[in-house]
Amino acid sequence: MLDNSKGQDVKVYSAWEPMLPSDAKFAVGRATKNLPDPRVSHFWDADAVLAKSFAPVLGINDGRAWDVYLLYDQNAEWKDAPLKPVFWMEQLGISQETRLDGPKLTAKVKELLGQ
């Protein structure tokens, strides 16, 4: 998706959280190499605050939203609580509608960029 948006006004926030036993802060350094683009900011969330905060926004019943991809338009401003995204996908098996589909996600990014 980032390769298709070169030079575009795109910002990516990647939050790394300990959701699996193998997830640890020391592993984040290796994982960030998968997203080396300068438009990506990486964060370590040791207490999975984001996963817990986004679950009710997305209607995820198990209390933690992880492996999710959230899109916001350029006017989105997060204040006290997470905003509902204009579009989102996941790898949790929640539904066929929200299941991660790379081309569909890229198309939505292009739509938001006015391409």
C-alpha cells in the first residue's frame, strides 16, 4: 500500500503490543524492518492500551483489537478516545466483510487520497 502511495500525504502509525507469548519489546526492532518507510511511526504499547481502547469502537467482543488496519481521513483528530475509522480491516476472523484484503485496502487508501 505504501509503495502505491509514494509522495502522497499519508501517515502510518504502527503500534506493537504484547498479544502473543512471543511478542516482546526486543522483537519490535526486527519487526519494524517490515515497514521501513519514513512515513511510518512505530510505538511500543506494553500494556496493550490501544488494543483495549479500540475494541469497543470496532465492536470487537473479546476486548482487544489487534491485527487491525484502520483508515482515517485527513480531518481525523483523536482527542480523549479513539475515533471510529472511516474504513478498517482485520486478521482476526471477525467477518468476511472486514477480513484483510490488500487490494481492497489499497483501493480505499487511494479513494481517501482522491486518486
